[in-house]
Amino acid sequence: MTGRAAGAGLALALMAGMAVAQAVPDPGGAERPPEKPVQAEAVQPAPAPPEKPAEAAEQPADDAVDATPPLARPDSTPAEPSADSSEAEAEPEPETGNPGSDAQKPVGRLIPPEETAAPEPPAEPKGPPVRETLRESDFDYAACLLALHDLGTVYEEIAEISQPDQRDCGIARPVRVTAILPGIALQGGAAMRCDTARSLGFWMRDFVRPAVARLPDAPRLSGLQLGTTYDCRGRVGDEAEAKLSEHAFGNAIDISAFTFHDGSSLPVEPRQDSGDLVESFQRAVRGAACLEFTTVLGPGSNASHNDHLHLDIAARNGGWRLCQ
């Protein structure tokens, strides 16, 4: 009895103390809420967030800029960190097409028009034009004109001849001859270099006119029928026409016939083994021409010269002459 009475009294005392404590006002003037027993609320673990579907995890919302990335599945392999995103966007991988298509071939850098090299202009020919290399000095030209005067040649000095489309063609100091000797005309007149006219005059005076006197009835020579004189063209018979003819420089003259005062003429043509004086005359004047000219071509040389004598003063090494 005594122990139970003591325990009951102790319990009553504790309850009275608690009542007194609840009745005492708070110094701040506000009543303190009753304290909860220590075991009133137990700490509960935070609920686990619900798992999002796979599609939702792979496609975050547009406005969730700083959203936490979705949890990886236990059985998936973590993705390796990608390279710098700015470089990946700046240099996307080239698209590949079908095998064998042009897309598979490497494509070089496109060159802007300003970097494209312009085609080089054709190289300028070296040296002066041929017509200038044949220009006579003042002394030589004066000496040549004096020789024409002594021959009795009827001529006039004319302006320089040139060709806009061919720099080498032309005559630097041309003369136009209408009569090579007194009474022996060049039909239609002809422009040529003075040296060409002088060689023609010497040949006519020293060989042709004396040979004409040996023909039957001794006809008197009155003129020459001409073929080509000055002409800016390639050589006859040269398929490539790589070299210009001597006609292009005023160095050549073609004679197609000899005319006489009685109106008759003696044409240049193939005369072989006829045995008459006409053949002898043509052979004689043709052979003698090689004493005054460096090139003599005529019937038998080639088909292009069967109807005329080609005479020119082309300069060759060592003074070599071509007489056919």
C-alpha cells in the first residue's frame, strides 16, 4: 500500500506541475502552443518519383531548358559525352548518296571567279616583222634606184605596204614598175622591192632581149604577161602553209608569157624534146635567170609551175640557189 500510494502521489505531482506550466503566460505575451509528444510524428521516407515513360524521357518539353535529364534504365549503357556541340553544328557530316553516284566522289573547294586564273594571251612574236628585216638602208636603196634609172625602168616609189592580219607580210620600201626596160612593159604594173626590179631588169637586158632576137623572124619584144607579183600568202604546194611565199615580201615575180610587137606571144609551158628554137629559147632564158635570181621554178618543177616561170631573190645561206 505504501509503495502504490507513493507512486500515485508522484504522478499527481507531475500532472499538477504540468498544469501550472501551461497556466503561466509567455513573457512575450503570446501563448505557446502545446508541445507535441516526441513520438507524435515519425520521420517518413520521401516518396520516390514516378517513372516516366520512355518516350517522355527521350523527348523533354520545349520549355524545360534546365530540366533534370531522365534517369537511365538499368540495362542501358551510359552515353559517352559528345564533342563540342558548336563544332558539330558548324561541320555537319556530308550526305551520302547511292553507291556509284556523284555524291560518293570527293568534291574540291569551289574557286571564286576572282581567284580563277585568266587564260594567258598568245605570246608576242619575237623580233621585227620580216618586211622590216628586208628594209634597205638609205645607201643601198639609193644605189638600187640609180640602177633602175640606168636601165631605163619606168617606176614610182609608193607608200609602205603592210597587212593588218599578218605582221610579216609587206614591203618596207616598195616601187611600182610599169616598164622594166624602155619599150618593154609589165602589163598592169607591179609592186615589188627595188632589188627584185633590178634583178628583173638585168635579166631582161642581158639575156631575154638578146635571146628573142634569135627566134624565127626576130620578133621585137614588147612586154611581159605577169602572173602573181606581191601577194600575202603561203607557199604554193605547202599544205600546212607554215612559211610565207616570197611573193608576200615583194621578192618574187611570175611570168606567164612574152609578148611581141606584132601582137603574138610566146607562153610559158612544158616544152620537152620538141627540138625547135622556141624550146631552146625557153630553156636558155630559164637557165640564165638563175644568174640573177636565187630561185627559178617552171614547167617540170611541179604542177603548180607548169604555166609560168617563178623568179625570186630569197636569201639563202652560202648564196645557195634553187634552179629547177
